[in-house]
Amino acid sequence: MNSINFNQISRIKAEFNQAGVSVSDWARANDFEVSLVYAILSGKSRGLRGKSHEIALKLGLKSPLRETMIAGLLPGEPAFPDQGLRQR
């Protein structure tokens, strides 16, 4: 499982501090709600779905799933794209 831990959060906060960029400015520049970014960085949100997941990905707190792992999870996509029906 791809979970966020305290060390990762501390590293991201240090990077913001070192770069002289506020969390609020970063959130606005990336079209995220400031409060949601702070929720991720405080550990109140685990970034499981939706915008919080996008934020965690963008911050580098989570790594994206490979396309082959999520194939068939979205509507209209074949479950196994590489194994389509073969013509006989």
C-alpha cells in the first residue's frame, strides 16, 4: 500500500521552507484548496481519493499507479487492454 508517513511530510515542509515558497502560494498556483493542502501536510487527510489524492501525488508523497494496475477500473475501459479478443 502507498501510505504517507511523517518523514515524507517533514521533507516536503522543509523543501517549501528552503525554497521560500508558502504552502498557500503553492496551493493556489496549482489550483488546489489551501485548506486541503494543509490537511495533507498535517496528516489529517491521507490523500486517498479525489483532490486530496491529486495533491499527494503532486507533492511527491505518493507515487502514481502504473496504467496496467488501474486498467479496467475506469468506466468504458477494458479490464485487460493488452489481451483483447483475437480474431480467429
